[in-house]
Amino acid sequence: MVDQSVKNQRHQARMQRLKEKVDAKINAAQEERGIFIVITGNGKGKSTSGFGTVARAVGHGLSAAVVQFIKGGWECGERNLLQSHGCEFAVMGTGFTWETQNREADIAAAEAVWARGKAFLADEKIDLVLLDELTYMLSYDYLDSDEVLDAIVNRPPHQHVIVTGRGADKNLLEIADTVSEIQSVKHAFEAGIKAQKGVDW
């Protein structure tokens, strides 16, 4: 039976090897510029992750702006908090497409809020832009994909961008620096549990 001192020595040796690997990666990562993050997948938490990063940025004194596609006119906890800390919002405000059932009106609303988004992406004073649920605008052909990609690619060099939504376009994934895919294991709504204020919205 291995005594505790031997276990401790082995643990320390493993941690030292791990530290050396981590330190090497840190030393190799010296480029500093704005990063483009895509958070996609069918699980809950994509927008939550995006807004968490916005809150982190604002907490560090960075300037941030948010474009909310798909969202309706209902209260939004993230908006309540972040607007009070100087974060600018542009909200499509039409709600879910299965509610509106009007493609022309949805396209017009998407184009109007995207105009604000393009302005955010061209503004050197904004450090972080969240394009929440943008993926649907591309998969439904509400917005021109090339125009969106061009605006993201040609943003100010220091500016970070986050795109959320299911079924992210392959071209978005190709130009992204970081891609996370959130998968659903269980969801309370599927068990008949109502969406909860402060947790789901």
C-alpha cells in the first residue's frame, strides 16, 4: 500500500508537469486583439453566456453594446442591469418568428436593428458587441450573410464580438476565434415547468 508521502510526491510531480505545459501555452499566446466568439448548439445558456461576458467586460470598465434579435418587448433582466451601467441596447422587438408569422415584417425589423448593429461594429469606442440570436437572421435569410461577415471581419482591431444562436452558419464558424457548442441534456420546459423570471429571462 502506497503511503501518503509517496502519493503527495506523485501529485506534486503531476502538477509540476501540468504547470510547465500551461506556462508554455501562456508564453506562446502573446498576440493581443479583439476576438470573435460564437456560442451555438441546442442547449440552454447561449445568451446567458454571452451576457455573462458582457457583464464581465462592463465590470472591468470596458464599453459594450448589445443587439437582440428574435426577442420580444418583454422585460429582460440583463437589459435592466446592463443599461443602468451604460451598455447600449438595440432590440428587434418583434418576438419569435412563429408568433409574428410575417416574413416581410420580420425582415424589415431585422434590417432596422442590424443597422444599429453595424454602427456598433464600426464604433472604435465600443470594446465588446454582443449579437444575440444573430444566427437565426442568417439561416432565415433575413440579413445578407456577406454583409454581416464583412462587418464582423472589418470591425476595429481591439473590438470583441460575440454571436449566439442555434445552427451557426459555417462561415461564421470559420472566421471565429472561439466556438462553443452547448448541448441539451435536460430542460425544465420539456417537463412542463414554466420559464422562470430571473433564471430564464
